[in-house]
Amino acid sequence: MKYISTRGQSEPVDFVEACLAGLAPDGGLYVPEAWPQIAPADPNETYVDVAVRVLSAFAGDALSEPVLRELCTGAYASFSHHSVAPLVQDGPNSFVMELHHGPTLAFKDVAMQVIAKIYDHVLSERGERMSVVCATSGDTGGAAAAAFAGASNVDLYILHPHERVSPVQRLFMTTTGSKNVTNFAVQGDFDDCQAMVKAMFADRGFSQSVGLSGVNSINWARIAAQSVYYATAQAALGPDRPVRFVVPSGNMGDALAGYVAARCGMLAGFEVICAVNENRTLAALFETGEMRRTDAVPTPSPAMDISVPSNFERLLFEVSGRDGDAVRTLYERYKQAGEAQLPEQIRGPLGCAGFSASSVTNAQTMNEMKRYLVQTGELICPHTAVGTFKAHQLPASEAATVVLSTAHAAKFPETVLKATGMDAPLPKRCDALLDRGETFDIMPADLRLVKEAISGARLPA
């Protein structure tokens, strides 16, 4: 199994190299050279069983099945629910997939726990050390910190937007106490953090000097691991039952994982509705075909305060007929001008790819948290509320509707209290989090300073 770049100017690599590299040398994102066909999940399989089959198909000869089984078993042992990603019915033909049973109460744990174990296993065998950088709008940083804390062969550097994540989200990033985890609170927004990470990869001298890698959803292994819970949802609802997924979306990685599951034959059909907040760049892309750089605005769902959805590039590559030149030209134009119009030969297929996107206002998000509590007796996080609001507005259908619940309500207690009047306490298993001291460095959104800090802080091999 080989992986190629969406921009068409990098040599193919295997699964491990694609995972460790994160971003391709030409600035593109890795995708499989050909889509493997994977048997749909069986309801009698465990989550680990399905994960091992899926990841084995994507890994090819790069990682053996016994090794992947050991890594996946270890990765999901810390989850509080035996199903890892249980489906909960919240209405007629309507379900929520709970993806917050991992150690940091967010869906990012599902993939990050596996990735960290892959990194440490591979680097240990090679006798190497790497610097992993992670731009986060809230949950990725905490998931990465929990997964990589204490790793023998990885130094983790997290860039989060200062005062633009919830206090609980920040605690998951800043309280590991591990010497191999460094947190930068960047005086800017998530797009500033993400732009600096991409610029670090583009600087080949710097990248090679610190052994740079990335675990944002630019990393193909994240997408592969997230495709597993689409397969288990299909199995739980019935192998032939049509399902439409509503996915709260920022960087579009979670939504793209559904596309991957469908392309590999693990779903009965494919329909994904990307629910975005008032940062509606993704909705505009589907509606008008225009890519436009804007400043992200703060919302009650801060992990989705993103104006440049990175994984849209992977979808563009597919709907363009895998035309790396076209994708590269489009993104070069966008980088230079801050805007670009999708050509018609891309817009046409994009409209038939099974995706749509729609935005939800701040007021609708807050009202939905209250409505959902009244209807079900359950508290949901503001990101999940963006999804359930959109699902509640969908026309009736024979298809089952599944909302991907992105995080536990306790990660956003202030917002939940304001919306519902109810407290959202942390689960007992997270009590120790509040007693640990925080460690983070406030940094300007200055690439040079961040690179100097990483170069100076990197632990010796």
C-alpha cells in the first residue's frame, strides 16, 4: 500500500512514512494510491477487531496484523465504554454516536491513542526520535498530550490559540507534567497556529533538523482510524440500512473519514452533512465554489472556529479525478490572493460526492443545548449541539440519522451552564485533572520565535 500527495510532486511512500511525515514534502496531503476494499463491519466484531482490519488494509506490509492488534488493544483499553463509540437513540430513527469516552473526553482520542502507539513502536524499532507539532482549536491538543505524554521517542509541541479554548480543554493540554510535552499559547486564532505548522513543514532545513512530524487531521493515520466508527455505526444499524451522518465540522477530517469508509466499501451508501458554526467557509465552498480567507470569529463552539478546512484538499483531489496539478495550482492561487474559485470541472463532481454543508448561528447553538436537554434529559457540548440542531432540521427520511457527538459536555461547563442553567461536572475518572499544575508558554503568532523555541527545547536523542 503506497500513499501519494494531493499536489502530485512527492514520491509515493508507505503507510508508516505517511504517518510519520504528516504533510507531504510538496505541501500536499497524503492519500492512498488506490482505495483498498474492506469488508463491512460485523455487529459481532469488537471495536478492536474492526480497527485492526481497517488499519491493516491501510498499512499493507508496513505494519503486521499482530502488531496492530497489540497497539489497538492498548489504545482502547483506557476508554470508559466497552463499545468505544456507542450509538444512543435520541428520537425516532435518530441517533447520536458518543465519541467522548476516551481519556480527554473528545472524539480526537479515538485516533490519537492509536497514532501515539504507532509512533512509539516504529521509532523504538528504528532507534529514532521525532518532534511532533500539533495545532489545535481545542480537543486535538488535549488528545495528543494524553496520548504522547511520557512517550519514549517523541517530543510533542502543542500550539493552541490563547484564551480561545475552554479552560477544561486547556487543562487536558497543560497538566500532563511530562517533560516531552510543551504547550504554546499563541496570541492569535487557530488559523494562525495551523499556518505556522504548515510553514514549519515547508522549511525543509528546519523540518529535518528537528525530525518534524504532525498529528493534526493532515495526518492520514488520523483519517484512517476515524473511518472505523463509521463502519461500526453501519454494522449496529444494519448492513443494508441507509444512514445519513451529521458531522460537526471545522477542519473536515471527521467528515472526510466517512467518505473514506464509503470508498472502501464499509457503508451501504454515503451522505454526510457538515454542520458548521458561524465560521461558514466550508458551507460557502459547497454553496458557491469560492475559497476565501477570512478571520475566524469566536463562537460557543470554539473547536470549530476555523476558516481554512485543511481536509477539503483531499476531497478536491478526489473530485478532480486525482489531478495533483489542478489541486496545486488552486492552492497556490489561494495562498497568493487569499481567494480562489473552484473550476467547473471540480464543482460539478463536488456536488455529487455525497457531501453538503450548512451553518448554525450562535443563538441556534445555545437554544439547541436547552432543547436537547428538555427532550432527552441529557447535556451535550456546544459542538455536538451544532450537529443535533442541523439533524433536527432535516426532512424526514427512511435513512437513519447519526450525529457524531464530538465531546463531553463537561469540557465546556461555562457554555453549558449559560445555555441550560445546569452544571456539567467532569466524570469521576477526570477528578485528578483539577489538582495538577498547568504549564504553558504564551507566545506571539511569530513563526520565527516558535521555531526557535522548538529548536531550543527539543530533548536530546
